[in-house]
Amino acid sequence: MINRGKARAYGNIALIKYWGKRDEKQVLPMNSSLSLTIECFYTETEVIFDNSSNEDYFYLNEELQDKAATNKISVFLDLFRKTSNINMKAIVNSTNFVPTAAGLASSASGFAALAAAANVASGLNLEHRELSMYARQGSGSATRSIYGGFVQWQGGTSEKDSYAIPIDDAKWDIGMVIVIVNSKEKSVSSREGMKHTVDTSPFYKIWPRSAEDDIKEIKLAIENRDFEKLGLITERNGLMMHATMLGANPPLSYWEPDSVLAMQTVRELRNEGVPCYFTMDAGPNVKILCRLSESNKIKRRLKQVFDEEQIIVTGPGPGIAVL
Amino acid sequence: MINRGKARAYGNIALIKYWGKRDEKQVLPMNSSLSLTIECFYTETEVIFDNSSNEDYFYLNEELQDKAATNKISVFLDLFRKTSNINMKAIVNSTNFVPTAAGLASSASGFAALAAAANVASGLNLEHRELSMYARQGSGSATRSIYGGFVQWQGGTSEKDSYAIPIDDAKWDIGMVIVIVNSKEKSVSSREGMKHTVDTSPFYKIWPRSAEDDIKEIKLAIENRDFEKLGLITERNGLMMHATMLGANPPLSYWEPDSVLAMQTVRELRNEGVPCYFTMDAGPNVKILCRLSESNKIKRRLKQVFDEEQIIVTGPGPGIAVL
């Protein structure tokens, strides 16, 4: 019996945002989302089911994690143990490969890599689509990190059809420049932020329908390789998500002064003829969708106002890989 | 016949925003708004109807204005000329008294002072309520500058009942600290911004009802002198207005990096136990509603991150005065 598995998964940046759950337990989203998998950030995870162990151990970057973190992993591994009738505890070794220490962490690559490793270790050998539904239950955005390039997470109608669909490998001069804005304030987690918004923002009721319209439009833009349209929809969808937060009670905003500075720089670059478009998630960092061939030009311009180590250039990333 | 009139009017800051017109020509708003008249900024205007003149002349701060600016004044004075059967052209001398050269200008005090001066010069001698409806046709926000303290502009059901109502003189330890954020970008005018939002933002349809609810709540807070509630409603309503702009297509934002810095400073002050609340209009400046008795403490704190000349402290202002 195979009781050991190791896999790598990449991070992803949503262009059409996942914002709001219709089912907290099953992690079913209010709307479909669409992302670009990126190669600059990935997680490698090994899962070893070991019948000599009395409990689950979770090491992240070689450090043993506390009860709370380990418990999240245990609950997730139970999905695999249940289906494959494995009764063993597990040792999980996970390493995040990040281009800079500051701020850019993601549960997407983490749970996608864990799912892919557990898939091997448990002997389940699920197909990508089904595996994405397992990843989903660890963290919504992990659903999309199963595939590379542009990936849709189909909202679905039940827990059976809420999975990832690969849309396009993004190998047509697509890149991203990420501006790491260090947050001074302790921020509200993405999970809390979306729940607060769903619960209290009168604007939220506009969101799910509007995001579904954006999904249709952006898929058409990808199909036609219409970069300008792709960018405009991305930028608009991100700002609409942030608008729903401003409407929450009390209002919620993840923007820092430097976030606005980065967004202004993007608008200036565009006025100068460089096609690039920003998006922001539940944090102060600004992600700039661009032509990979122009990413260094954009980086040079950002270096006029940001430190070099705050700027990350990346191309599209691949899907999960078994190691 | 009296053919000369001079008056002063003060600026005002909306706590519940005027955002969107239901009738462009009559300047009828989508929703009622409520403001605080402030004493730091005012306009003095003299209107002289002179039958020896062949055209209208408009001097602002002792400089003769161009055709476009003069034409706006002429059209406005026609309202008074028509009602009072005056056939004379006018000479208008207007002076803005601003605490700093940077950025803080307002058509509110301008059209309120012009209306009040024309009211005397034309011999119409309208009551405040009717005069506010004249001022409205010059600039929506001018409606509220007819009165001092807290003033409601009742949205109304027709052009006959869309006027200002004095709510409270605000002489109960109410003040404001204004942070002047210099804009590098040329911004979209308030008039254009609201039209673009009404026309293209799916969030806008939530706004009018929500603002009317805020009006009811804030009037209750004023009646009860509940400063915390007053501030929280103010802050939330302003952010909701900005949320409607983020939802416009293309999106619209007036925020500068320093706007976010000022808003963060307000949140920090509040965490330290100083009750103060921000609001922003269609521009990058941040207006902080506070206790007048704490305004200098707030100014000292803001001086840690802004230049002294960027910070204006003010108390509530009075209504129009005939000079």
C-alpha cells in the first residue's frame, strides 16, 4: 500500500473574485470565480500516513505547527482517510516557496498541494476535477490551484458540481507584477471579511449576478485573446468587490496609502500606452495583470516609487505536479 | 428701487451626501442630504443691477471672469430678474475667503451668497426657504448653505418642496478638522462624477433608499446629541457614496494615498479614545467630524503626518447674512 505522497501546487490570483459563501461548511461560493495561476509562489507538501504515529504532525517550513493549525490539516486529511478507509495518522511536511518574506502567503497553493499529496498517499488517485472539490473544502481559492493558467471555479448548484475547470494555459504573453504593500494594521481575514460583507452590506446583493456576468465576459476575452478587455473586466471586478466591503456595517477597507499609489501608477502607465490593469484581494497588496513582455518595463517604473524587494514579476504557473 | 445687495454665505460639508440628480435642469436630487455649515470658508458677494451696463460682469477675487463663468452667473441671475421684472444687467463682485490657497473651494457658499445678494438687489426679499430653492438651481449643495449648523436638504417630490430645513444650530461642541490633500491628477468634477455613477454603477440603485434611511437615523442622533452615532452614520454614508463610484463603469475613485493616510489616522485616534469620524466628497480631501473641544488634539496628531498648512480646524458656521 502506498502511504506516502508528495506534490507541488502554485498560487493563483483571482481576476474575477470569489467573494461570499452560500454554504460555509461545504465551502460553496455565491459566485463563480476565475484566476490566473502564477509561478512565483508555490508550496511543496509531503504526506506520510504512518501507523506508528498516535497523532497528526504538521511541519510548515520545517517548524512543527500548533494544535489549531494542525487541526485544520487533520480535518482536511479526514476527507481522504474516510474515502480510502485509512486509519493511520499522518506526518505532513510543507514548504512555502515565496520570492520575498513580506506578506504574500496563500492558502490556495497550500491546500492544493496538500490535496495532491494526500491523493497519492491515500491511493485514491482522483482525477483533477474531483481533486479540486477536495481542495475546495480546505480553502475556496485552493480549488483553482489544481490547474495552471486561467482557471474557472464553477460555483455550481450543489457540492457535486462546484469544481475547477481549466480555461486556457495563458501562454500568450500574459504576466503579472505584484506590489507587496506592507500593512501596519492588523487586518481582517479574507474569510471574516467576506462573511461580514455578505451579512451587512446592502451592495452585496448586486455582487453575485454581476460577477457571473463578468465570468461570461472574461471567458470571451480570453477566448479572443483580447488583452485590453481581459484587463478592464479584471480591474472593474476587483473594485466592485472592494465596493461591497465599503458598504458593510461597519465599513471594511484593506487599502493602504501605498495601495492607492500603486493603483495610480498603473493608471499612469496605461495613459502612457502600457496596457496593465490592477486587482486587489482582501489585503493591501496590488497585483498588476500585464503582458509578460512588458513586465520588466512596469517593474522599472514601479521602482521609482517602491523598493525593489516590494516588486515581484511572474509568468503564468502550471497546475499541480506529483513529485 | 433697491438695485444693490451684498451678502455672505458659508461653506458646508455634507454628512449624508447629495449624490445623483433625478432632474438635471431643476437640480432635484435623488435623495435628501444633511450637512454641517462651517465657518472656516465663506464667500462675500455684491450684486448691482445697473441700467447703464450692456452685459453682465462677474468679478471673482477682483478678477474679471471669462464668458463661460459669467454665463453661469447670468443664467442664475435671470431667475431673479424674471420674477422681479428687472431688465438690467448686473455687476457681480465675489470674494472667497479660504484659510489656505490649496484646493478647498466650493460652489455652495458661492451660489448661496449670490442668491442672498440678488435677493436684496432684486427687491424680491424671499424667505430663507424659498431662497434655498433659488440657490439650489445654481448648485445643489448651495441649497444647504442658506442656514447655519446642521441643515437638511429635503429631496422633495417636485421643484416646489426640494428646499433646505434648519435642523440644529450645532452649538454643542461640534467641530471639524479638514485635511487638504493635494491632488496630482486632474479629477472628475462632482457633477460629472455623480452623473457617471447614476448612469453606470449597478450599486447606485441601492443608494437613494439607503441615504434616506441614514437621514432619519442621523436626525435622531442630532436630536439626542448622540455624537458617536452621528459620526458612525456620517462615516458609513460617505464610504457608501464612494462605493457607488467604485462600481461605476469605468470605475471612479477620488482617493489619493494621503486620503487613506488621513482615514487611517482617524481610525487610530478613535482606537485611542478620541471620538472622530471622517467623510470625503468628490475629491481627495478628508473632513473629520469631531468635538470642537478636541479639534486641536486631533490637529496635533495629524501634524505628525501632514504639514500644518494642510490642516484646517473649524467650528459650525452660521447661515447667510446680508451685509
